[in-house]
Amino acid sequence: MIGGSTDVTSGYYDHTVQMAAKNQDVTAFVNMLRYPALVLAVAPDAAGEIDSIEDLQGRTVGVTAPGSSTDFFLKHLLTQAGLPADAASVQAIGADATAVAAMEQGQVDAAVMLDPSIGQLEARVGELQLLADTRTVEGVQEVYGTDTYPAAVLYATQDYIDANTETVDKLADAITCALDYVQQHSGEEIAAEMPPQLVGEDTALYARAVEALKEAYNPTGAIDQAGAEAVRDVLAASQPEIAQAEVEVEGTYTNEYVEP
């Protein structure tokens, strides 16, 4: 996007804060997930050996990729528990089937995962031991001390937004319509409307994953300032360049396009 290959990106709100620290004017204009929906789960082979975040010291933990939002989530949990951010070794396991395989085969001791991968793994090995779960407001409060922690957003450079306000407004309207649909329909109803290649072979499993995530979807599309500040503070704790930049979050998002 910064290089001009794309106009708008669907990604985590974290990225706008990181870009602000690099003096790049990138703005989120609609928020899809008000909670990260990340789960730190213990691998079946390590069940009984790992009962807390502190027990991850010296262990191998799967993340989608080093430097990703899942990696930052792990580092935050480690430092919150009084451990160094590098107390656990990270291993890239991707997402979806590769993450499920890594956990099931014991390639890692724990992993930061997302639905529907969590549901897929539990369908194969049974209920997982969860050390952190940010799919609900209670989990977000426990991990971050705030009621919201904006995750998936649409963002673009401020120059693009200023030059294409009608397009940005239509994109935000489309997302908020979809968010409203999620709130008004069950996981089964949503699964029935999705393309088969996204649902996969197990429609019931996909429907349960959607249902588990419904609370995490943002009913308004707006970003709460307290949540934005929590994101900045978490990133600043592990990234000196963000702490040194003293990022003002007001410049990293706008709710102008989701106002009723």
C-alpha cells in the first residue's frame, strides 16, 4: 500500500500505529473486530505441564510469523507475567491447517491461534487448555485492561482517503452492513451464505466458529479511543521505536465514515 500497489488494506489496527511511528500517515476508517479474537492454547502433548503463562519460559510457542500480531500478543502476555519478551522461543506455524498440524503433532508446546483453526483442532483432539482468550470482553479486560482492543480494520493512506472520500464511504458502508448482518443472524445462517471454498467440508464446524466469534465483531464499526491507546501502549512496551515516537492515536483512525 505504501508503495502504491494497493489503495486500501484489510489488516490489524496495530499497523497504523507502527506506520505512525515511521511518520507514515495511515488511517483506519472502519473497525471489523473490536477484540483481537486471539487465543493462546496449550498443545495436547504439553497438557498438564503448562498451566500458566509463566510455564511457557523456555518453551516453543507457535505464531503465524515472527513480528506478526500473534507474535506481539505472545510478547505482551510474557511481559505481563513478569517474564522477558523472549522468554519463549517462537516458531512460525502459519494459520489454518498448518497451525492445526503443528499443535496436533507436538511441533510446538503452545500456540497463538484464531478461529476456525481452534475449532478444527478441538474437533480432532478434544477441548484445549486456554491460557488467554480474547474472543470476549472478559478476556480482553483480563489481557489488556480495556473493554475494546481494535483488531481487524480497513486502512489507507490519508492522502488516498482525502482524494477518494466517496469510495472510502462506500467501503465503510459495506463493512458496517456486513457487521449488522452478523449481529442479526446465527452462525448457521451466516455459514449457509458463505462461498463453499471458505466454509470447507465441515459446515457445522464453520458455523460454530462464527458463533464463537460473534461477540468479537464490532456492531458499529467505530474505534474507541481507549482501545486505540491500549494498542499503542502494548506495542510501545515491546517496540522501542513506538515508545520513542510517542504516537498520538487520534491521527491513526477516524470514525467519520461510520457515523450514523
